[in-house]
Amino acid sequence: TALFGIFWIAAILGLILVQRGAMNNAVLLTLPGFLMIGLFANELLAEKMNHTGWLVGSGTFLVLILALVNLARYVRRFPFEPEKLENVWIILFAFAFGFTLLYFVLSWDVKSVYQGTLLGLLAFFVFFNWGTGWWLAHHSANDPRERWVTEGTNSDVLFLLPVIEEVAEQAANSIENLDVFSSVDSPVLHWYLRDVDGVQFSKALPVGTPHDVIITPVGADLALGSDYMGGDYGFISTEPESLNTGSQTPLMDMLRWWFFQESNAITPESRIILWLRADIMEK
């Protein structure tokens, strides 16, 4: 099984070299990589760990957490105080101290060092990946700046429905009876307007239409039958053409995105206009 995993990884590395522009192929390494890690962990942890192994594992985990926290602090301070290297020195000292201790422990208990180091690494990556997974699931699943998101709903859409509900109370006493017409036929609007029984969707807006509420794309040619008041909202955000912002410190920009999800990349967006009939607004 281990030999099969090695050939599997070698084949994927060959594919990455052949298709250098398709970096998404690197994701293919995760399955055989985790398989090899599992086999290695099973081999090392088959025997029960002693107290030395647990101490080495705890120390490895604490050193990695210390390095992670100080790297994040350095990335946060870098735009304002790039010359301040205290956090970098702490990281270097922590690793130097940790490797020195491992060297001495290795001289009398090799098995415990291997077991403890592996356990510390696994604990660290479980902690780090749990936090990253939580962020991706709760905050970044709709962010087109993420590699696997090509299109996302703009947060402005969340403010669209309260306005429509307020108009419904004035015009029809209920959102179910509101007369809404949208020339933006999108699954996003279908979902948010699912409680409006009188909503109509079409690619074209009829001439002289008298609907209570009209939704159109920005820049659409209108021939309305009444006076309307409009406000624009962000609708769909799309993937930036490039995440390269021309910065002089691309590595720090990448780390700032990993740690704090802050990026100078411009996200293109399409916008819509919510038109409200003027006589309703005067009530």
C-alpha cells in the first residue's frame, strides 16, 4: 500500500510539471498524501507511548502554536512597522530551542521522539485546519477571492428584502400581495422573493408597466408608466481577473490573506436597481 501511494504521488507530481499553469492539480495530492500520513502514523503509534513521547508531543504542539501566533502578529504589524522583527526572532528562538531539546532526547529514546513529534504535528494541523474549515464554511463560501469560488451573492442583497417588506406594508398590507416585477431572472432573487406571490420574472421589462416594485439591472433602458424612485444594490460578485495587486510584498499579502482574509484585490460586481413607485413612498 505504501509503494502504491508513492507511485500515486509521483504520478500527480508529473502531472503538475506537465500542466504548470493548472495549479488546481495540487489538490490531487491531498488524498494520497493523507493516505501516506495515515500509514506512517499507524506504524509509529502502533506501540503505546510513554511519558517522554507525551512530553515531546506537547512541546512540539506548543512550539508550533507559538510560531503561528508570532507569525500572525508580525504579518499584522508589517504594514506599519516592517523593521520590527521581534516576533521573527521569537519564532527562530523557539525552533532552535525545540530542535536542541529533540536532539538530546533523541540520543536516549528515538521511538518516543518520533511518536511525540508526529502527535504534536497532527494536533497542530487538526487545530489549524479546524479553524480554517470553520472560516471557510461560515464566512468565505461566498467570497470569489477564494480559489474555489467563482461567483458569489453580494451582501447588499440582504438589505433588499427589508426595503421590499416595508413597501409591502404600505402598499398591500402583506408581502404576499405585493406586485413585484423583476427583469433580472436570477436564482438569487427567486430565493429571496420566494414569499412574494405576486412576483413576476422576465428578461424584458414591458413598456408602461405600473408595478409596485421593479427590479432592473444597472443601465437598463426603462419606459415606466409612473414615477419611480430607485436605489442601487450590489448583486453578484465575480472572481477577480488576478489576485496580483502589483504589491512590492506579495508574500506578506498572501500571508495577510491566510491569517486575516484581507486583500487589495478588486472584486468585480454587478449591481441592480430597486425601483419603488413614488405614490407608495408618499403614503
